[in-house]
Amino acid sequence: MPLAQVDSYVLTGIDALRCEVEVDVSHRGNEKQVITGLPQAAVRESIERIRRAINNSGHPFHAHRLLIHLAPASVKKDGPALDLPIAVGLLRTTGSIHGDRHCDYLIAGELALDGRLRPIRGGLAMAMLAAELGKAGVILPIDNVREASIVEGIDVIGVGHLQQAVGFLNGQDLIEPFNGEVEVEAKPNRHPIDFADVKGQESVKRALTIACAGSHNVLLIGPPGTGKSMLSKRIPTILPPLTRAESLETTRIYSATGLLDHGVALLTERPVRTPHHSATAQALVGGGSIPRPGECSLAHHGVLFLDELPEFSRSVLEMLRQPMEDGVVTIARVHGSQRFPAEFMLVAAMNPSQDGHGKDAKSAAKYMDRLSGPLLDRIDIHVEVPAVPHEELAKRKPGTDSATMRENVQRVRDVQAQRQGDLPNARLTGRQLDELAPLDDTAALMLKQAMDDMGLSARAYDKVRRVARTIADVDGNQDVTADHIAEAVQFRLLDRRF
């Protein structure tokens, strides 16, 4: 049989697209191997590796002329996941694989020279595509079976060697679909650190409780040694676990980028990403000739922590404005664009000036000029982290701990879920705020005065209302009062200072 077709997949962003692997071989003519369909380097270089894997697995393969076409031809093909489907197609043409059982499955895997299968990126997306196409299941490396098994209604066949795949497709080896227990519930708090370790800073802890409860962006401002990094590192200890829907979305991103830990089926804890201030725009936001997610998307449904915020390139920081506003990153290329989810909570920290103390107003203003007004406008909460007096440091009694803060955060998240579904307060639209956080005359007047005195933008106006809605929730109030507006206005520190 000189021609064979095998179904596989190719990643476009974090989504899987069906890829038809067509193999045509001839034992006559001059030796020549051609791969068409926009193959990238990893795919073009795979032919000799696949040939050696076939031979070292005990199957003859001596074709001279070989044509492999990867459809659709308009989509770039990258990565080694097409090794196994190409090998299956080649073995089908030589008769080593007989029958059409392979047509019932999506097949993918990277081959070693001895025929072993190495893990691939995007196993979860592959399984989701197989279910969408109505396939019986997927055949993929055994290291990827746990993530693929999350998708219901398909058989997940894990193989460790090319010979196993051949035996299964020929009906000689019985491989049971993976049905192991998959952990989908988050375990109790595993963090070795706690907010109780932080002496003093009770007002900052309240601000962080409010930020985490409503998923608000927050900026910590204070001189060195006041505990900004210490506070930021403890934010994950008070965040609620991922919901099932959030877990699937976040896991799909990590699976597509190859960052899912071995043996992990679903991420249950919110991701925390801490890029260095030397990060490029592509590393932070995403990009590349074949667009891949950046730190913004890896922090989806979690926290993106930027320490020493003004030290980041201003042009790089400006690229955060779209995901902070829309919750997605759009990467445009000549052949199309990719959209990556990026609903993260930004936590940033900075000194008040270059020297760290901000005593010189002119120096502080110059340092602050590294951050644009539109970027600061998108940060809901600006909170000052003052130096801790000796009396507070000497106290033996711990302050508010993570367990207490986490209970408050979870309680507010539950209130939000009952009131507005899975939309956090930080993402309520102006129309939704009018309905869910109406202001009485006193609160409306106070907000108007703040707008006039501080010159708040229309965006900051809604930011104040969103934060006030969360403050009311934290305090257990159904209505947003003037006191809540006043506290929310106090969190616009940089609007008041500059």
C-alpha cells in the first residue's frame, strides 16, 4: 500500500488543530525525502530520526522516494509530536501495520532513536480535539496520559515504545485505556510561609485581603526593608483554589507550553509568575514566529508579581495595558492572529524613588515618570507600605495570619459567585456596577468630590466603585456606603500624590 493517512494534531497557540499526515512511498527511483505543508526545522529534521526508530524497533524500512504532506498546508507545523503519526503512516505503507484501526484515533508522540516515546506539548488540547471530532480516543506517550484523561468520552491509550503502538494498532497487544484516579481537589494549605510572619502592616494586610477577594490589581509602595516582597510572597497563601473550569483553562496553557509537571493531570492551585525586570516583551506578553503564551498567560487565573516595577522597560510595561483591561493577549502575525487568555491579578512593588526612600520630591517624581499614567490607572489599589516601628517588631504576638485572611477572601468570593456568577468584582462593567453597587446621595457626592479634587479619570472612577464594592463585601454589607467609597479613594495613592 503506497499511500497512507494518519490523523494527528498541531498546536495553534494553546488550541489543537487537526493535522492530516499523508505518506506516499516508492521503492524505485533516486533516494529523496520531502515533507510539505509548512514544516519547521523540528519537523524537517525528523525523517532520519523516524527511519532509525523504525529500524531499531525491528521493522524494515528501505523506501527510496518518500513524500509526506501535512495538511492543512497553510498552518506552520512545529515540534516533534508528528514523529509517531509519520512513523505509523510509513509502517502502514510497508504492511507492518495492517487494517484501519489507526483511523479511529488521534496519534502523536516524539520518537527516540531506539523507538521510545518522549512526552509532547498539548496532550490536553489533543484529547479535547479528539472528543470534538468524535474519535474513539488518542494514542500518545504514556507520560501524557494523565492530562489527556481529564477529557471524558474518549479512550486514552498510553504507549512507551513504537513497538507497543504497532502491536496495539494490529490488535496484538491489549492496552487498556488509562482510568487512573485524577486529583481534581486542592489539598489543604501547603505553604510553609504565613502572613503571621509579617510583624505590623495590618493596614496593608487588609488592602491585600480586599485585592485578593475582588481579584484587584495592587501596587505596594515603600522604602527598602518594609516587607513589600515578604507580603507579596504570601499572597498565594490566601488565594482560593482554582475552580474546575479555571483549572481546565490554566492546565491547557501549561500543557501547550510544556510546563505541566510530570504526572500532573490538573492544576489545582493558582499559578504565581515572577518574571525578572529584564524580561522582554515576548517573554512577558507572548509572541514569536509561531506565537506562544508569555508570563501574562501563564499567570491566567493567578498572580503576576512584578518586583521593582519601574525597573522594567517602559515599552514592555505598556504592553500589559491590553491584558489588564481585556483579560486576553492578542498576537498579530501576517498569517493571522492568536488570542491567549490572560486574566491575572497584577501584584507590583516599588520604592518611592531611585534612592529607595523618596525624601526628595523631585527625585521621586522623576522615578515615577518611568510609569505611564494609563498603566497606573489600570491598577485598582495603590497602598503605602511604611517602615515598621521597633515596638511592632518586638511584639511576640503574631498579627493577622493567612488562615484568617483566606477565610475572608473565600467568603467574599462565595458572595460574588452567588451575586454575579464567575465574574470577580474587578471585572464588573460600568452597567453592572450601576446595578450591583448603586451609590446613595452621600456616597455619590463623596465620589464626585474625589473626582474633582484628584482629577480621576473615567477609568479610575469605575476602579473606585469596583474596589468599594469589594470593601462592602469584606465588611459583610450588601450596600456600598460613603465609608466604603472613602476607603476606596484612599487606595488611589498615586492619584493623590501626583
